[in-house]
Amino acid sequence: SFDRAPHSVILLAVASSLLVALVPAGVFFRDSGEFLVQAVHLDIAHPPGFPLFGMLSNLATFIPLGPWGWRVHLGCAVFGLLLCVILGRVGASLAVERERGVVAIVAPGFLFCGAGFLKQTGNAEVYLLNGLLLVGLAAAFIEYVRRGDSRWLFGASFCAGLGLGNHPSLALSLLPMALITAPSAGLRRTAWCCVFVAWGLGVYGYLPI
């Protein structure tokens, strides 16, 4: 399959090398300094606090290489790389079989070559993680629509909760998905979806009341 083709591994290696090369060692721009402090000290950023980003970027500080800032920026670069990989897989799954290989390269390729994406890749910011969670949510929802398996819907719901724990803008994507799902989900399944969303939102327990 395309996923196992040698050229896909080469492209992934080249993309990873480029992202690592772009990672800065210190404060970059805008809220970068604030998020670096949050990551290193498990502090709280400006409202709404961005608890998921704070906890995940703190894990990056345990990388035993380079200064603190470089480690956190590298973690954000990993979010960007995962975003490209999942976007490629989602795009390929929606394409006809003979075009899947091309779509799997072109879809993330357009994103990867964008100036905005590359600028965010080397920056301690929440947007790449937000994009990663959004694409993960979409991937799980697409699988639910295709298969009708509730586990994919619950996974999408949990991802939605995590996404809201990263950036509230993800709420904009939930309304169309809810409108598609509600007529066939039933009361019990909808209740379980709410439970999984609440579970994902549990990351806000990181913030003091």
C-alpha cells in the first residue's frame, strides 16, 4: 500500500528534518514567551488558560537535548508533523482508490508549504495542537459516518472535549457534526457523547479554581 511505500518514508524524514531545522532556541513572537513559561513551570497562560497545551508542552521539557525553549518549540513542531500525517491519511481515505497516493501527499503538502504553517511550527503556540485535534476529530467522525460504529463517535466526542481544553474555537466545528449526528444517534448515545466530551474537558482540572 501507499502507506508502506519507501517514498512516503523518505518524505516524512525530509519533512521532519526541515521542521527540526526551523525550531528556534528561544522566544519567537506574540505569546511565545508566555507559553514557554507555562510549559516549563506548569504555569497558567492568559484566559482560558490552555491547560492541554500547558501539560503536553511540559512533557517536551523532559527531552534531554537543547535549551528549554528549543524543547518546547520542538514539541510544537511534532504537533505540526502529526497534523500533516493525519491530514494525508484523511484525504486519502476520502479519495477514490487510484488517487489516494497522490492525495496523501498533496493534501498535507499544501499545508506544509504554507507560510503560516511554517511560522507556527517553530513557535510555542496552541494553533498546531488545535489543528491536530480538529483533524483527529474529523477523522474519527468520518469513520463513524462510514461504519456506524459508536466507538468512533465516542472517540470524536473525547477528542472534541480535549480540543475545547486547548482552544475554544474548536466549538465552531461541533455544531455541524452535532446536526449530522443528532437525528440518528438517539438519546442514550447522545448522553454518552456528552460524557466523553466532559471527560476530555477534564483537562481544565489542571487550572485552580
